[in-house]
Amino acid sequence: MNETVVTYLAQYEFFDYLTAFFGENSLLLTTIIFFVFAGIFVAVAATIGGLGTYAERKISADIQMRMGPNRVGPFGILQFLADGVKMITKEDVMPRTADKFLFYLAPLMCLVGVFATLAVFPVSSGFTLVDLNVGVFYLIAISSLVGVGVFLGGYASNSKWSMLGGMRGASQIISYEIPVTISVLTITLLAGSMSFGNIVAKQEGFLTNWFVFHNPFAFIAFFVYFVGALAETNRAPFDLPEAESELVSGYHTEYTGMRFGFFALAEYIEVFVVSGVAAALFLGGYNLPVKVEIDMIPIQLVQISIIVGKSLALYYVVIWVRWTFPRLRVDQLMSICWKYLTPIAIFNLVGCAIWMVVFKGQSMAQLLMGH
Amino acid sequence: MFLDILFLGSALLTVVSAILVLTTRNIMHSCIFLLGSLIGIAGLYATLGADFVAVTQVMVYVGGIVILMLFAVMLTGGKDFVSKAQSLLGLMPTMGNAWSYGVGGLVAVVFLLTNVQLLSRLGAMAQKKNDGSFESTVNKIGHLLVKDHVLAFELSSVLLLGALVGAAIIARPRKQ
Amino acid sequence: MITLASYLVISMILFLVGIMVMLSRKNIVAILLGIELILNAAALNFVAYSKFVTNNLDGHIFSLFIIVIAAAEAAVGLAIVIRFFQLKETIHIDEATQLRN
């Protein structure tokens, strides 16, 4: 059965007051709790997305030996609010020959595709919104909506640059879904389940229980997943569809103001979600370094901070990669996916399956310690 | 209660989007309405407790087929396509005149009555009710695919390989 | 109260709309959209019967295979459409009148 926030909260005493007020098994209570938690998640994700723009400018400045924004607020930390205000107050321009319906729909699709993945994002063992039995599969499926949004954004602007950017972006996203999905399948093989709760629960305990150290195939799968996810979110060095110097900013050229803000916000939140998924699948998720049996609210808060910390560490790596490597051409990008990453991912899957059969599911650490 | 709301919403989305696929002139808008219809059907699968099938539907159709259709529309002339058909009330293109529609309607009514007569027995077979208690189908589908239905599984992989190679060969650019 | 009949009605409506789309559009890609609607209606029917009548998951397996086959057929169909466009410079269905050349 899928575990939700509601079933987790139902084991506390204060929940009985709410049940007495709303009635037994009430739909209204469930809806209110879901809306409250979803609102919190969306607000936190949007803040992290906004701070991501600030972090990117500061980290890139650090790499390039200059100071980033440091005027607005202490250390320039309110810069993202200033950017937000600028974006909201810009004029909303639409080209006259553009397709109105699709022009309005494209940024919404990107945003919905990203925010819907927050429903299964593994924050902690109790506060995950819904722990679906097909959690990882659902996440990958819903983020395909971003590809459709990118294509529509490129098409609806009715301009040659945007169309090219949109087609390249969509083909990049659907191509890199394959190594990502196969790497996630490798983890599903190791954990025996597709739900985030089960996958993270299998990695509890000491550092060597993490799936990235389970066998060499899972180790390689982590890097395949990371590179594939970088390409799926259109992040450098795979960011040709939105390259500022090539295509005059590609598929979101004609978007101004808040619509452009939707595209940018969707991209930054997607990077956070993808690094969070990498942390949950490969790096142990929200588990504490020791096994804890008791289950209280402070433990949940520690778990939340652990997974947010791991995701932000991977976020730093993503930003670092962007400002280190040169941009790939579109044919190099496609050949990396189809000629290198996909065969490596398939080889990983087969190798991991063989490992599970030969060594009966033990990790390298367990074999070394002689279980 | 929640199941009823989800069912109603998904059913409305599916049927309205399908009818809009029929009536829109612009082919790009039709593809997007097909996308809406497919997402609605995924919601209907979710009300039936078929979680794996619902997510597979979203992944394959939304992430693959709709984008493929959009690409094909773009590569083959796109929205500059001009439809020369006459239309009924400006809404739907019509296929024939009143005589053909009359005969067709009569056939449809006879067909409908025959079907209702045949299917009334099947309706009585529906003993199980949808009470909202679902269990995960992922493990069971996995077991079924490699135990009972392994032949269809292997054949479908051969079919996909054939489709992959065939589509690449048919549509490759020719040196002319 | 949701019964088996409600799912059957929905799949019947989808099937009829799919047939209407196939019959009345002149753009070949639009005809392929109709085919997708028909296949989805059939798959919905299978899953509904699997839930309400039988005790096993054969309907789900069949729906999965329908999705797989629909994907393969859409890919090949669109490849044919692209080839047709390379030859005739249009995708109006009335131009598809010859069996060779």
C-alpha cells in the first residue's frame, strides 16, 4: 500500500483531535493536509530554485576569480529576489504570428512536469508526500513532460532560432532518458522495489551500505545517471538548446517576463530534483550514518536536512561542471548518448544482474568482510 | 469519494480532449489534445488500481509517441497544411451526404442493439466491486511477464527491434 | 458509484471518436492520431475487465503489450509518412493513389 504523509501523521496523538473535528476517514482532512504539505514543498523548491541562480553566479565568480553579486543584501544573497522582481515587472510580449494557445501552454508544461515530481521526492521516511509503489518510474515518466514543453516553446514562437533550439532540446531530452532509465533500473534490481521508501531503507546504516559502493556496476551506473541527468535538464555542457552565444537563447528567445521565469525556474528546480534523486538512489538518501530505531519528529527533521545537504552538494558539482567544460556540439551530444552512454548503461544492467545471481545479492563490502 | 472525483476528472479530460482532437483544424493543437486524452486515460488506469500500467502509459505515450508525432508534423510541412474538405457547421469535416449518413446511422443503431444484447451477460459477470483497496501490481506483473507470458515478452522485443531498424531505414535521407 | 459499465462507456466513446478521426481527416498524421485513440480505448477495456471480473492480472499484461505495439506501429507509420513526404511534397491523403513510384 502506498504510504502517504497522512498515514504517517495518523500515528500521533494530535491527529486524533483533527479526526474528531473532521470526522473519521474524512476526505477534507486528507485534502487539507496534502495541500499544506504540497504548498510547503513547492515554496521550498521555488526558494531553492531562486537561490540556485544566486549560487550559480557566486560559484562561477569564485571559479573565475572575481566577486559575484554582493550589493543586494549581505553577501548579495537577496539578488534572486531582485531578479524575481525584475522578471515579474517586465512586459509580457508575444510575437504577432505566434500560436497563442501553445505559446501559453509551453512554460506551464515545463513547470508542471517538474513540480509533479515533488510528490514522490524522498524528503524523509515520514514526510514524503506519497511513497508510490512505482515511485522512481513515475518520476522519470512525469519529467518527460518537460520535453514536450521545450518543443512547444520552440515551435510556438514561430521563429527559426527558437524552432531549431526546440527541436534540438526535445531530441536531447528524449535521447538521454534512455541511459537514465536503465541506470535507475539497475538500482531497482539491487533494491527489489521501485518505491523510494524501500530503496532508501535498504541503504540504512553505515557508509558501505550505499548502493554506489554495492558493486562496480552500480558505481559506473551512478556516473552514467549523473551525466544523463545533466543532459536531460539541458545543463551545460549539454546546453546547446539554450546557448546564449549560439542560438540567441534558443527555445525561450521570444519569452519575456514571468513566462521566461517559468522556464528558468523549472530548469533550476529540475536540477535540484535530479540531484536529490541521485542522492536517494545511490548515496544513501536521508539515512543517518547509524541505524536508529525510534521514530520521532526530530529524527525526521535530521533526515530532511541530510538529504537536502546531499542534494545541494551534488548541485554544487553540477554548477562546477557547467563553468569548467566547453559546450558540446549537437552531433557530439547525440553520439555520446547513443554510442557511449546507452551501451555502457545496458552493460551495467546485465553485469549487475549477473552479480546479483552469482554473489546472491551481497555487496562488495559484505563479500570482503566474509559474510 | 476521492476515487469518484479522480474518475470524473480523468473521464472528462479524456472525452473532451478526444472530441477536441476531432474538431480542431490545426494539427499541432490536435497532437496536444491527444496528449491530454492520454494523460486522462492514465488517470483512469490509476482509478482501477493499475499503477504500473498508468505510469508506463505516461512514459511511453507522453515521453515518446506524442513527441514523435510532433516531430513528424514539423518535418512534413507542419501547420502549412491546407485542408480542402467541406465542413458541417464549420466544426467537423464531413465525409458524405445525408444518404450515406442515414445508412451509416441505421447500421450503427443495429450494431449497438446487438452489442447490448450480447454484453448484458458480461455485465452480470461483474461481481467484484471497486472498493478502493489497491495493492501493488509491480511484483505480480514482473512475475507474470517471465513465467506465464514469456513468449509474448520475447516476441515483443523482436518486434521492437524490427520496428526500430525498419523505421530508420524507411525514413533515411536518400542521396539524389 | 462506479461500475464496469462506466469504463465500458468511456472506452466506447473513445473508440467511436477515434474512428471518426480516422475517417474524416485528410492529414496522414491526423489519421495516426485516431489510431492511437482506438488502441487506447481497447487497452482501457482490458484493464477494466481485469479489475472487475477476473482475479488475475492478465488484462494489465495485455494492456502493456498493446502500449508496446502501439509505439512500434506509430514509429513505423511516421517513418512511412516522412518517406511519403520526401516523394510527394505533401501529406494529403488523396495524393496516396499509387501502389508504386
